[in-house]
Amino acid sequence: MKILMVCLGNICRSPLAHGIMEHLVKQKGLNWEIDSAGTGSWHIGHQPDRRSIAVAKANGIDITNQRARQFSSADFDDFDLILVMDKQNYRDVIAQAKTAEHEEKVKLFIPDGFVPDPYYNDEEFAPVFDMVYTRCEKLLQELKH
Ligand code: 4NP
């Protein structure tokens, strides 16, 4: 199973989803590959936002090795599942799909919901971490079966 987590900048939300899912998958001894990307290009090559690094670290997860990259249409072929953090990410990714098969791989990370962008509010990082962690646990259970 290869899963790509996608947000706008690939420095706040998707690095958390990437790091948390990788952590849980490793804990379960599964050989799944997890990655993340952003629809935007501003932060290519950057480490995750220091506030995402801090909240992950406080919860025992190290995301400092991650570097931001931009989503590309090659990702549709490279991944089984592309999970987007909000509806704008969904629109931006779907706009690059060339086939129905590509489109079917794209799903909202939170079904019928979204992960709020914490970039402009320091206090959002802890609740975003919790929301992403809870969803990753559930997702792992769903996908294992
Ligand atoms: P992310 O948050 O999509 O969760 O990584 C953002 C990070 C940076 C920007 C926007 C959102 N930005 O505009 O630079």
C-alpha cells in the first residue's frame, strides 16, 4: 500500500499526516510506504513548519527528515491512495487527473470533512495533531481489512 498525504504547502498538515501514519504503520509492522506533497510550490525543499515539528516531537514522532515537494501528475501512478486535507486541495489535485482511475485514488483524508490550515494560528497545531492522529488510527484499521 502506498499512500500520499496532500495539503497546500506540505509544511504543516500533510507532514503531520505523513509522520503519524508512518509511525503507526511501523508500529503495526506493515510494509506500507507513506509520503506527502503540497499543491503549492512555495516551500519546495523546506523542512516542515517548526510548529508541526514541535507538536510531533511532543508526541514522540520525529518529522525533521521530511522535505516539502510539490504534487505532480506522476503521483497518480506512483500511489494507491491520495488523501487530501481540504476541498481546495481536492479540486487542485483532481484538476491534474487524466483518467477516471486517477480520480478514484483521490479522497478527503477526513471523509465529509477537512483538516483546518493551522498556518496562521499557533494554537491550531495541537488540535490539528490530535485530529490527524485519530483519523490515521481509524484509516489504518479500515485499510488493513
Ligand atoms: P499546509 O499549510 O498546507 O498545512 O502546509 C500552509 C503552509 C504554508 C502556506 C499555506 C498553508 N503558505 O501560504 O505559505
